[in-house]
Amino acid sequence: MVRRPPDEVERLLDRFEEELLLAKKRAPNTVTAYLTDLRTFSRHLTREGVSLLDFDGEALTRYLERRGDLSVRSRARFLSSVRAWTRFLELSGVRKDPRETPPAPRLPRSLPKILSQDEVERLIEAPDPHRPEGVRDRAILSFFYASGLRVSELATITADRVDLATGALRVMGKGAKERIAFLDERTRHLLSDYLTTVRPAFAREHPELFLARDGAPLTRQALWTLIKKHGRAAGITSPLSPHVLRHSFATHLLEKGLDIRSIQLLLGHEDIRTTEIYTHVSLAHLENTLKLHHPRGQSQASGLENEKRREGKRKNPADPAEEL
């Protein structure tokens, strides 16, 4: 096997990163995860005297055997990064012989966690409206729930992409694809209050909609912290994150009768099979409600179990959590 200089590996990794970001339009966080996986694998290969440019299936299998600490999801992501890398090397002419990679493990289908509508209301009411940050945070929490945005989308949306008069907003989602989302009247009122009384005092040169007191845009991590803090204040004990609000948005719309195709468009899912996971959440919620409140709840719930089994026979997305 030909010994490859480390700088050649790094040069190709840099090109691979550009390919993913610019040509494939992959999300920056996904690209960072792929490169982290590949560099960790490369260090292991170097100790074996093998290069990341010409390893074989046996080297890959030995690495996976040593990495017993990897969860099913982490293993699946690692193998996705290896497949993308080897395809890139083949198209670049670096590798002439395609190598087989082990099949990705089947990911267990876990239903998204959601809040009840009462919990959503308590969460939005938790920030102190007499403080500037409280005015902002109420607008943020209501915005999350009303629009169903991902945390990265909310962190980067700019003020000029929101039309307060109509409640429409232009969202730049995964793969640099734009979609339209909408805000309800209450969220528009909270947002207007933030824009007129708080943001002018925070704003500097940044165009992002939601800002910290120093004028810098709120980061994804800051938004996570903000939601968890107000969740504790609202007495919500279940795990809470921006995605829980997104899942709650989709599930509550489905329960109110909105069709699955419309929910897919609002969430920005490419594959409708990803959106269909919310039908399972809605059925699970209905089953629990029947068990608690219907005088013949157990028999009613058994009928729902049969319906869920029929739903489960549909083909699942390769990784439903990847797109949710």
C-alpha cells in the first residue's frame, strides 16, 4: 500500500469540505461532523500505517470493532461520512477501485417528544415582560412555536425576511432552499413589541432578527439555553429543546386537521416520509388520552394499537431524525 503524505490528505479533506458546502449544499454542522469523523478515523489509520486515501474494508471493519463506544446513530453517521468521502475520492481520480463499506445499522424509530398546548402557553408566558430580555424571549418562544423553524434557521433569519403585516416569513432552510412560513396574530404582536421597544436598543450592525444585549446575534447554543431556562421557570419537567417546539408545532397542526403535505411544506422536509412520523406521534397522544379519559379506554386504545401497526408497515426514511 502506498504511503501518502499527511499534507495530501489534508488538502483533499479541504476540497471535500468545499464540495459538501458549495456543490452539495450540505448544512455546515453536518459537514463539521463528517470531517471530525474522518479525521478521527485518519489518526487511527495512521497508527496502522494506512492512509485515509487508500484504506480497505478490513481496516474499516477493525476500526468499527475498536469503537464499541459508538451509538447506533453515531455509527450510521460515520459510515455516511465514509461513503461520501470514498465517492469524492473516486470522482477525483484518487481511488480507482470502489471499496465496499459495511451496511449502515437500522436506526430505531423514536417518536419526537412534544409539549401539550398548555405547556406551550406556560413556556411562552414564563419570561418577564417587564425586562428587555423577557420581551425578546417571549417573542422568540412564540416565534419558534408559530413557525416550526429549526434552531439554525431562527438564529440566522434576518429582520428583512419577516413581513409583520401579513405574518409571512422567508426561511432559508437546508440545502439553501427557501420556503415560506407564517406567524399567528399573537406572535406578530409579541414580535412587534420586541422590534419597536427592545431591538433598537440592542441593534448594532447585525441584520439578524434576534439579538443579545451587546448587539450580537443569538447563537444556536444561546437559544437552547434560553428555552431550557424558561422551561424550568414554567415547571416543565420533560426534556426541552428547540426541536421539541418544532415537533409540537407539527403535531398540533396535524391534530387540528391540517393535511400532511402542507405540514411537509411548512417544515421544509424533502421527503414526505419524514413528515409522516408525526402521524405516529398524534396516534400515540390520542391513545394516551383515551386511556386516561374514556370509560372504555383500554379497548379503545387496543384499536389504536392496530392502527399504529398498520402505519408502521410504511417504508421508513433512512434516518428520519436527520431531516426532522
